[in-house]
Amino acid sequence: MYSEKVMEHFMNPRNVGEIPDADGVGTVGNPVCGDLMTVYIKVKGNRLEDVKFKTFGCGAAIATSSMITELAKGKTIEEALMITRGDVADSLGGLPPIKMHCSNLAADALHAAIKDYLEKKEANK
Amino acid sequence: MDHAAGMPLDPRVFEAMKPYFTENYGNPSSSHSFGASARNALMESREKVARLIGAEKSEDVIFTSGGTESNNLTIKGVAYRNKEKGNHIITTPIEHISVINICKHLQKQGFEVTYMPVDKQGMVDPEKLRDEITDKTILISVMYANGEIGTIQPIREIGKIAHENRIYFHVDAVAAAGKVPINVEEENIDLLSISSNDMYGPRGVGALYVKKGTRIQPVTQGGGQERGLRSGTENIPGIVGMGKAAEIAQEEMVAEGRRLSQLRDELVKGVLDKIERSYLNGHPTKRLANNSNLRFSYIEGESLILGLDMLGIQVSSGSACTSKTLEPSHVLLAIGLAHEEAHGSLVFTMGKQNSEEDVDYVLEVLPGVVKRLRAMSPLTPKEMLR
């Protein structure tokens, strides 16, 4: 059902965990639906110095979470905001159609974390 | 360890079927000797199935294409034929999806359906069921055992109540037949659905027991085979296979049931001992010998299935993520589990191929898979990760 790349990320997910002093945190999804993702970011200058995740969900949810951390790490805020759900799926060699909508939430979680960061920054001005 | 949705064909069954594909291809409706051979095979298979379910008259067994067709024929056939008497059906919310969807279909046509709530272990309370009976009730349909959570219903008690109230009693025994002794006469069952594939027989064949005198009408029209209730040329190789599977099941049921229930209990005990916040879904003792349905907090079933699959263990789940509809199992929701609990449930169904070694292997690797997924989950309490 899943591509080799998805299975590889599912078995060996990158950047699992929390960042205790994260600059931004974004949570999307809902355990009721079967997928819940939290992405943590650490920003230095204008770049994402570190990105970590925690995910409750199916294989696709875990693989997309892992992939978003790889795609986003080292990117500028502007670049990271340009990463789409489609980019995540493409980087994983595609996802089953039914998973595109329900489990492909990682880009949303990243964007939520960046939004959180930007709002905090605004508030501290 | 996934035998719930289909079992491998028993080689002895395959051997019995073979001649009916090549040498004995007669049609039971033909008058010549080829036809007679097919008629004989049909009769013998009917007798074997009748014996398995304790039916006194083998002609009360009608062959169909499987459990879904048997359920359609019996529920629609009784509902349509008895609608002058009443329009009320009593069933449960944990029935097989075919029964649930047939009932929903009938509701659109003006029938009223009561879905009797079950308790946390998936049990129907016969006395509460009695209270739901009205003078419009024409059919009670309750499954013998649930294939997903394994719970075995108090069929005899429900049968007695149905009989006392002169209401037809249908039992979907697809998950139970060949695994637990069934006796349609003693248990007051008027109609009973079974499937060949759930007892190591071929796919595409099933049976419906229809007690003589039951007012039922066909749902397909044709040449009048199977007492007019199931027209269409009989699937002789399939029926022979089902007969053989029924015969083997009857011979081996007791010993195999004892063996499987031991394995099941070891698996359940081992998992509950080794993995904290793990739970057994369904009834602790009144359950199918081959079924263990286990729940793990904070993680999701599909990722568990994938993790186990990578280690060579095949199981199924109550999770939405493995279904076509994206809804978690209706059975798990009906026994009162929250959505996230239903998502985190795994079904282990063991069969003839499974042994003690398989249970040991699951107990060896499952805790690690659970631990790894919990370490990733934002729902896992921090103190559990230390």
C-alpha cells in the first residue's frame, strides 16, 4: 500500500521528540480522527535551526511528519511557508489517495508552528 | 494471526472439491447419470452442514454464495413475507456490516429497526431484549459470536424469548460455525447464516438454515433451485467444499477449540502483563477460542499493524485508517469505546497454522513496537516514557 520511502520513514523516523525551549509549536489533527501531530521549531536568524515532531497516527501520518522535518530544517521562514502538502507527499514517492486528505497534515503542523513563532515575535516587539 | 476475514483452504477440502471441477461437472437438475452424481454430492453436503448445526432435516439447509447473501435472503425474505403481520425488527449494533446495512435499507422502506444496546463486553441482555418486543415485531436477528471482539451471545435465552413470543429468530453464525457447537433445534433458531470460508472451506459459498414452515420469500427470481429460495445453478464444487469443511470442523472442533483457547489466553495474559495500559476488548471468557482483541492507549492501530507486519506478524485493526470508510469499527464504538480507543485496537485471530511459537514471538516483539510508537505519540504521558 505504501511506497518504500514511506515505510523507510515510518520505520526510522527523523527528528522525533520535543524541543523544550521551542520558538514555535504547532498542533493539528484530532485523536478522534486518528491523527494528531505536533511540530516544534527552533529559529535562529531567519532560519529553522531545528525541527522536531510528535505524532499519534497511522503510518502515513508518521512518515509525513518525519519528512516535513527533513524538508524544513535549515530553510528560511519564507521558504518553509512555501512547503505544501503536495511537496511532502511527492518527497515520499506518493501516498495512497485516501491518505492524502486525512493523514497528510505535516505541512499544516509546520505552518502552525511558524505562525505561533511569528505571533510570539510580534507580541514581544 | 489474521483469520477473521478469511481462512486458508484446508488441503483435504481442496481434494474433495477437485473431481467436481473436471470429472463430475453435472447439473443437479439434469435427469441423466451426470446429474444424479451432482444431486448426490449436493445431498451429502447438505447433510454434513445440517449435522454441524444440529438441524434434524437436511432439506432445511439452503446453499448460497456466502454469509452476506444468506443474511440478505433471510432478513429481507422474512421482512417482505411478513409485513402484513408487522414491520418491526430487533437486532444489535454489533452485527456484521451486512446485517446493519440490510436493516438500514429496510428502514428506508418503512420497516422499524431496534438496535439493542450491548454492554461493555459486547453482550446482549435477553431480558432487555424482551422489553423491546411489540405486537409488530416479526424478526429478531442476533449474531452467534462477533468476529471482531469474539463475544458469544446468550443465543439459547434469546431463542427461548423469540419462541415464546412467536417471533422468527435469525442468527448470523458466520464467525461461530465450526468453532462452537451449534444446535438450531435446542436453541430455538429458525434461521441461521453460515459461510464456508470462515471454516477453512472455499470462498463464494455459504448456507442458510431455514426451519420448515418459516414464512420467507425469495429475493432473487429464477429456476426455483434450493426450495425456490435461491434460484440459480448450484455451485457444486463449492458446495462439496463447504460440506467437507463442515465435516472436518465438526470432527476437530473440540480439540482445536481447546488448543486455540489456550493460545489465546497465553497471548492475552502475556500482553496485559508485559504492556502497561493495554486492555482486552470483549468478554473475558465468553469469547471465540481464536479471538483476542487488544487495545493499547496513546497509539493508533494502523501504525501498529505496519510495525508488526515488518516483523512478519499479520493482524487487523479496529482503526479507521485501515477501513474504506475512514470510520473506526462500529463494533468497538457500540461497546462504548471512544474513537481514539477504537483506533488503538488490534485483532489477533489464530487458526490451525498458529502455534505456541507464534504467541511467544508476538510477546517478544509487540512490547517494543508499542513502546516505539508511544515514544513518538504526543498523547503518551511523560512519566510513561522515563
